[in-house]
Amino acid sequence: MIDINRILCPIDFSVFSDHALIYAMKMAKWYGAQLRVLHVMPPLPASSTSELAGMSRQLTVKNLKSAIERHRLPEVDVVADLVESDEPVSRILKAAEAYDVDLIVTGSHGRSGIQRVLLGSVVEALLHRSGRPVLTIPSHVDPDRLAAGASFRGIICAVDFSKASLEALAHAFSIAEESDGKLTLLHVIEMPPELEQPPEPPDYNIAPIRAEAEAERLTRLRALIPEHARDYCTVQAEVLEGGASRQILREADAQHTDLIVLGVHGRNAFDLAFFGSNSKDVIRQAHCPVLVVPAGRRSRSMRVAS
């Protein structure tokens, strides 16, 4: 399973960051992890008096503590951090590295400057630049999910058999174990099998080709399920055909899923194109939280049990 010992939750005092804090508290309680709640406040103008600056900081500290107390869960170790910067994404990532966090939990809200033009939001910038798993809580999350205490009883993990998706699957299994939930391994065939293996004339019957492709992918999915997995959660495998993001979102809504888990490839120009399509569509449109797990940057405190 995956060990999560340190969680970072950046907040901006909006209702959206409140949603993120609710989930971060729940995750910290599940794993017995330390939760570090970070607020990045813009620096005051140089012309500001020291008295005014001090009052502004005191008010921000009060708001930070108030936000934590509203959602604090018993026995959760919480640390509050306040920093000043006009580059919130950089400071969040710096804090993640400094404290070697295993998970960043954030609400999908907040826009600033050039990042808005290039990436759309602070959250998207984090997703592009973070080498650590990021749990995004959508601004339109169902209120019933929050009232239920941020439960992850239904989980979908998209699997394309890449290294990234297999690392994401390890996280999905771990969360399913912690929540005693139902995990669906979902593979989407985006290119019709008959285009990959066109039938020989005069045999134009494509049904056997599609059936064979689906059976082959389903067998590969089931082989990824550890023998002991069903001792602590319900696991199923599904293969669908169509656009990946559309099918993931459709299946998540059909199953009333509480969490979608995605693996993404390395942080480079090629991944930017990948992230700009399927992953971004899922994160923007999902009605439930989405966990994005980058490949190859698992923190030292995270390990997959043999």
C-alpha cells in the first residue's frame, strides 16, 4: 500500500479551499499524517507602514487559524503556515519540497496573471509543475459528498498500462483499502480495434476483432489486481470504447463515483500536450475529486507494499 505521512493543503479562504481542507483533514486522519495548511498572501506595497503590515499579517493569521478550527478533526496533527509572495504556485511547490510532502490537496479555484493565460488557473499550474500527487477538489463538488465527510467509497482508476497509470493504480488500491470502498479499473480503447487490425477482404465482420481486443485488455486489467485486494475492498475491471475523458466522466457519473485517479507522464513539453487533453478535461468536468499521480517522482515516504 501507499504510505502518506505529510499532506500540504494550500488555502485562499474561499469556499473552494474550504472544500479542499475538509478532504485534507479526512485524508490526514485516515493515514495518521501531519497536515500542513498553507496560505500565500500577497506582499504589501513597499510604501505600507510597519504598523499596517503588522495588522494585515495578524488578520491573515487569525483567518488561517479560524479556517483550520472550522474543519479540524480529532487527533489530526495540523501545522499552519503563512508566507508572503506574489508567486503562489512557486511558493506552494517550494513548501512541498521543503517538507517532503506526499500529497497536495487543493480546491480548483484561483486565477492569476500570466498563469491564467497559459494554464488557466493556479491549480492547473500546480498540476503541470508538481512532481508529487495532487488531489483536486472541484468547485462544483456535490454538497452531499462534503456532508458525508469526504468519503471515497467509490473509486475509478483510469489504466492505460503505462508506468504512470500503474503508479496511480497503487494509490487507488491504497485509498480503497483505507475507505473499504469499491475500486473500478477502467481502460478505454480510443482507437477502434478494426483500424489497428483491419480485416482481410472479403471478411468485413469487425465484431470478432472488437470482442478480441476487449477480452485481451480485460485480461490485462484483471492481472493487475493483487490476490489479497478483495480482502479489503471490492474490485472490478471494465473496458470501454470511445474518447478517454468522455468515457471516464460518463462512467464516474453512472457509478456516482467519489474519486477519479489518473496517472500522468513526466513533466515536459510532450506531457503538456497529453495533459492538455484527457487529464485536463477530466479534472475540469468531474463532479468528484480527482487525484493526479505523476510518474517516477514518488516521495521517499511512499512505497508500494509487495
